[in-house]
Amino acid sequence: MLLLLLAIILAMGGVMFLNRAYTPEYGLDLAGGTTVTLSPITPNGGAPSEESLNLAVNIIRDRVNGSGISDAEVASAGDNIVISVPGAGQEEVVKLVGTTAELRFRQVLAIAAGSPQPPGEMSTQAPTPTPAPSGSPAATGKSTPKPSVTAEPSPSGSPAGRGLSEALTNPSPAATPAASAAPEKAEPTGKATGSAKGEATPSAAPSAAPSGSAAPEDPLAGVDTAGIDPAVLKQFQELDCSKKDKGQGAQDDPNKQFVACDQDGSAKYVLEKAAVTGTAIDSATSGVEPSTGEWLVQLSFKGSGPDQWSKVTTTAFNSEAPRNQVAMVLDGVVISAPVIQEPITGGRAQISGSFTQVTATELANQLKYGALPLKFEKSSIEEVSSTLGADQLRGGLIAGAIGLGLVVVYSMIYYRGLGAVSVLSLVVASVLTYQSVVLLGHFAGFRLSLPHIIGLIVSIGITADSFIVYFERIRDEMKEGRRSLRSAVEVAWVRARRTILIADAVMFIAAVVLYFLAVGGVAGFAFAMGLTTLIDIVVVFMFTKPFVAMLARLKFFAKGHPLSGLDAERMSIGPSAGSTTVPQEA
């Protein structure tokens, strides 16, 4: 056990070294952060309902503090919501909380350039559609690949299709009727292949020489407008995606056709009514594709979602370009519009592309925690300094050191030699606690605040109680002098471990209940208390007991040396007991 514990400590230290994580992350009260105030926008301009405001608070709290250990604070203040996130920059916080984050899947009906081309690049006539694949005549450089959607194999083993995103870099109207070629044929395995292209190629579609005319080109030239609402077509003509206040981030009605821009404003779309909405998403998780090493977001659908997803991909597959694409619309913005190369069944999909671990995790959390019931505007954003600072942190650490010192002094005076076991056990517990706090901060967003520090200090007494229970059980077994120390250690452990486990279980249950019922600092205190309770069990089982069993082999303890803590005087054995006062040697 001692070797296993040493291996665990060394492994945790190795992870810290490899990730260069040597110090804990600090919470809002110790390190400062960013505070954002959101003001609700209602259709009638009135005050939002209390129910919708409370729901928004809960959703935002889940987003910024999904694990419950990052020390973020979310609270309503009148009709506003105030969010305080420790250690984060303004851009990161605004991106996290300022979006409704409901995903909708819509079939693409038409595509055009996101903004009018410069007059010198205008053509004198509408471009002629061509059946050949075409790219963007305007693009000459590289663009960031947009995310693509793929399918995971269904549980039944049926072939799952794979929709692949074609990069749309400043697409021109010429490319609209032939945005992509007919879907590629599937390989024998039943999965379609391809890639998200990062570099645009010259268009194969013929175009007239530029005439220098300043008249804007009609974005509907060569576009199949069948089935598109005239009002939507008018919005499509007027939309300029270079102006971020027009169309970007709007809340879209899933029951109506919709006009939207893509993320970089290079293309605009006419989209069909939503085929699948965010409420049909069962789970959203981020992960790494083993074969490519790329980060992606995995989606699974619930209820009628799998059937809806299968239906829209089948419809798109049987349609001509660009209607063979399905757009993923997040907060009114097209984040990807992949070409569907085969109907996708099984109720699962993947969003892949130029994700990093951070962006994939953020998107998965936003989708997982749902849409806000209200639309908000950011009324104020400000950086805040720590509310407590270094003095309070130093005071808390000094208080913890004093408490630890008093426990050490008491153990050495009362238990003498056995007190060294207490001291070493507390050292091991401190090392494991520090490593856990650092690693949780690096990998799970845990931030050390004053309530956490209080919880860690309180845990010193919990850990000391476990040692006392075990030591007193050993003394009880040896008081009558009929057992050797080695046998007393084993018999006492059988009885003591039950008491230790029961006491720690009660403490842990209390911490769990408090953690789930409370928020903010109280939840942080509960988390720290629960963490140290688990560490106490590990230390007692893997260090204290094996170490005491090892010491029992030494004559210093087995013979009952006056400084061992196991002598007759320490165990309150008097001459009237009628038996030898020295423990039997093993």
C-alpha cells in the first residue's frame, strides 16, 4: 500500500510537471475577474416574468460554473442578471454568457455572397449556371475551414452517412446554383468521404469581364427561388453580412424560413424552416477524433429528433445544389452548411472543423445547457480586482498553519512515538490535497477561494480524528496485556476502520447535500470538505495503517518504550491489574 501511495503521489506530481501546473488557480475574491450585467429585452418592452428570469439565472450559472467548482457567481439584481467570473477576460465571459445557444438544423435553399462586391469587380450580366463544380472567383487566399457535421454509426450497425462541409470563402452568385457537385459516391464501407477544404479554387463558371459599373449585382441572379417566401427573398437581397448589426446573432423563429449570414460574413443563406431544434438534443460532449486528432462536438438526439434528423438529411441528399446542404444555425448565425452525401440515420452527429479544446468544450456546454428564455443585452462589462487580496489569503494560510501546528504538538505530547505517525499522515494528506487542488484547477476549472480554504482547514480536525480512533483502538487491545503489538494493530484496525468509514461517510454525505443545495461560497466550502474527506480515507487506508504495522515490528514500540506512546503509563495500566505491564514482543 505504501508503494502504491508513493506511485500515486509521483504520478500526480509528474502530471503537474508535464502541464507546468505548480500553483492553484484562485477565485474571484483572491484573484479578481470580470463582471457582466445583462439586461433582458422583452417583445413588449416590459419587465420579464420572475419564472423566465430565474430560469435564465440557472442556465447561465450552469454555463459559467457547470462543474460547480469554478467559483463563478450568478445572481439576479432586480430585472438584471449579474455574472462574476474569476480569472477570465471580458471577451471570454461575454462569449460564454451573451448567447442564446440554441442550435437549429435547416435545409439550405439559396446562397449568395455575404456583401456586395466592389464596383470594379461587378459583371455586366448575370452569370450563367454551370453544372461543373465551382468555388469562389473572388477568393485567392486561404480560409479557416468551417465545422462539418458527420454521423456516428448507429447501434443497429446500419451504414451511417457523413456530411462534409465545403468551405465557402466569399462565394459569388455565380457559385450559387452550382455551389458543389453532386454528392460523391459512398465507399464500400457505406461512409461518404471528403474533407473541409481550406483553400478556394478558381470558379469554372464563365463570367463576363468587369465593366466598372457601380450598380449592385442582383444576389438572386441564377437562384432557384421556388418555394421561398417573397418577403424572405426581399430580406435576402437587402442583407449585408459585412454589417454585423444586420442578421448576425438574431433569434430565429424555427417555424419560419430564415435569412442568415455565416460566421465570418462571407456568405448569406436562405434557409428552410427548422427541421430539428435544440430541444431535440439529448447530449452534447466534446472529444478528440482518434484517427485525426481533431477536436469535435458529438451530438445525440432524443424523442423525435433522430427521425427528424434522418428526414432532413434524406431530403437534402435527394435535392440539387445548393439545396443538398443542411445548415447548422446557432443564435441566427450559420456555423456550418455541410453537403449531405448520404442520408444519416442513428440519431447521432458530430460537429467537426477548426476546433480547439477550449472552443469545442464551450460549444458543447452551450448546447448542453440549452437556450436562454430571454434575449439579453450587455448593459455593463468591467474587470474587477480581488475583493480580499493577498492579506486575507495570507491570513487564511497562517490560520491553517496554526491549526496544523497545534494538532502536531498535541499528537507528539499525548501519543509520543505514535504522534510521528500522525504528523507524517498529515504531511501526506497535505501533499495529496495540494496536488488535487492544482490538478483540478488545471483540468476542471477549480478555483481556490476563501470558503475553499476554510473547508481545507476544517478538514485537519477530520483527519486527526481518524488517527485518534485507530490509536485508541490499539491501546484498548493492549491494556490487558494479552496481545502483542503486532496482533493488536491488526485486530484494532478491523474495529477502527468501521468507525472511521462511518464517520467519514456522514461527513461526505453532508458535504454532498450541501454542495447540491447551495451555490457560491457555501458550495465551495462543501466541495473542499468532501474532497478532503476522500483524501482522509485514502491516507488512513494506504499510509497510516501500513505504516503503524511496519512500526510494530520495531522493538522500540513492541517493548513499550516510555517514548513510544505504548508504555504502561500512557495506557493507564496500574499494578492492580494483576498482570504484566509490558506489552509482549511480537
